[in-house]
Amino acid sequence: MIDTLAALRAGNYICQKKSEMTLSELIQHYIESDIFQRRRSKHSPLQTLDWWKEQIGSYYLKNISKQLIKQVWLRLEQTPSTRTGKPLTNRTLNSYLESLSACLSYAVEEELIETNPALKVKKRPLNNSRERTLSVSELSALLQAARKSSNRYLLTAILISLSTGGRRGEVMSLTWNDVDLATGIVRFRITKNGSPRVVVLGESALAALREQSRLRAINSDLLFAPLKTRRGGKRNIPWEDLRAPFKRACIEAGIDDFRWHDLRHCAASFLIMSGATIEEAMKVLGH
């Protein structure tokens, strides 16, 4: 098989044959690219891209149209979730379309196609009405419960999340090399969209982190390295799993219907209330 993309870059492939690359070939080059490798999580995109390869991987890029993508994509409506057995949610359906669109946008950047036909397919509407935040009393109760937690990481992790608006995976994957304890600067190198960003910690978060720095893990540079030796499990995560301690703290604080991701909503709310513009808040949160 001719390595089409490599030949194009080397100038050994005539322009008329750019569109003779198949979708399967494009996907392979895409997942090997720096753009894809910088993504925080590759599991879901790989799964959805494999599905597209099975459906239309043999098609040449020049033959992939909006109509073809929409027709194939709608087949997913009849495909039940392998985990729940229920129809796929609109969010999941959109994730399949988004992964293909990102791949085709890569093709546009590499000048393999002129436009991205997936961008013309209308995504399913989402119910984004949930914007759970904490009241002043709830926040005080949660922080108090976190201070009493048997997990010594919980309070620091919550304060960093509230201070930076970082996603759980972004916060938990931080290393000591990513933080400057003198200035409070935090560098999120592993992010959901693959674009690093720099945020300055608030005083409470910085103080908690400085206190935590006095007792670092010997065998890991992670801020939240596992506190105990793992015995296995379904999720192979390299950092301490704070989901259970966080849930217990919420129960102790009398807080219902609150998830870790909602700390991100709180951070956005705090930024706006402190006088930040919408654009400034979006930049801090990595939108």
C-alpha cells in the first residue's frame, strides 16, 4: 500500500491523486499524528473512528459527502449501547460525528480535501440546562467535610478544581513539575482538547498545595499519586481515585445532586462574580 500522506509531504505524489486516499488510510495517519497524540483521552475517539472505518473505511475521501455521512451516522439510532442495552444518547451520537469531523479537519489541514463535509451535518440537540453550583453555605460545608476526610488529597484537589476550573482528569494528572509553589502558576499540559494552558492558583489552593508538598510520594511525580498499592480494577488510572471520598464528603455536607464536574461550573461562576468577562472565564477553563 502506498503511503499517500508521506508521499504528499515529500512531494512525490501528484496533486490529482490527493483524493485517492481512503478514509481508513486517513484515520491511520490521523491517530499517528501529533494532533491526536496530544489529546488527553484517546480511548473514545479510537472506538468511534474504528466504527467509521468499518462503515465507510474503503471510500475514497473524494467520495465522502454530507449525505453519505448523515446516512451512515443515522444507523447508530438503531444501535443499542453495549453497556446498558438502551438506545444511544444524543451526546454519544454526537461523539461519533465529532470524531469523524476532527479527522476530516485534519485532512483539510493536510490539503487532502478542500472542505470538511462532516461540519455540514447537524448534530443532535443536548439538554445542557444542568448548571449545578454551590451556595455559600454548601461550599463551606463541603470544604469542612473535605478537611475531615480520611483521604489527605481530597481538600487540595477540590480547592485546585475550584480555583482553576480544571476538569477532573486535568487536575488529577498534574505533576509537581507542572506547578510553581512560589508563584502559584499551574500548567495544564494534558487537557481534553490537547491545548496546554496556564492558570494561577488562588491563595487557599496554593496554601493547601504547599502543605501537601511536604509529604510527596517517593515513586511518583504526580500530585495525587496513589496512596495505597492497587489490587487491580476495571479502571486503570495512575492517580488516586477520589470519587468515593468526594461522594462521602458530599453526603456528610448534606449536598445532593452534585458531581465533581460541577466544581468546574462553580469555578466559572466565581470568575464571573469576581468581575471576569465571559471570554476571560472561557480562556481560564480551556473552552
